[in-house]
Amino acid sequence: MNAELDVRMHDCIDQGDAGERYRRALTAAWQLDLQAPLRGEVIFVRRTSEQGTVHLLGRIFAVDPLWCFRLVRCEVDLTGEHIRC
């Protein structure tokens, strides 16, 4: 693991005095722009059905017929407009 990633992970999971996790505050210069295109990635965790399919965002995705009732990670890439399950 490189040092930069290690520092970022530490910043994200650093704990306060009571042991609770906290999130870093947004910068003062940040502004919400609802007209800007969506970017980044959204992660969903879903359980497959008895047929090995996943329901995500109103659609059904075939994962594997042998993967019944298993948890799968589904990634929605907003920048590249892809969904991976």
C-alpha cells in the first residue's frame, strides 16, 4: 500500500474521543451545483434472488444462476455511465 493511500484511509476512518467515526467537513469554497453533470461512483450492496439475479435501480441484472441469495457489490459509474454487478 502506498503512503498517500494509507494517509487518505487514515483520514477517512480516524476516530474521535468516544470512538465514533467522523467525516471531514466540506471546504468553505464548496457550492452545490444542481446543473453540473453527475460524476463519480455509487456503490450498492444487494442480495441475489433464487434465480441469481439482482434488482437495482428499477432493473433486473443477471449475475449467476449458481449465486443464489448471495450478497453482491454493484457499482454505478456516473462518469462512464456503466453499471457493474
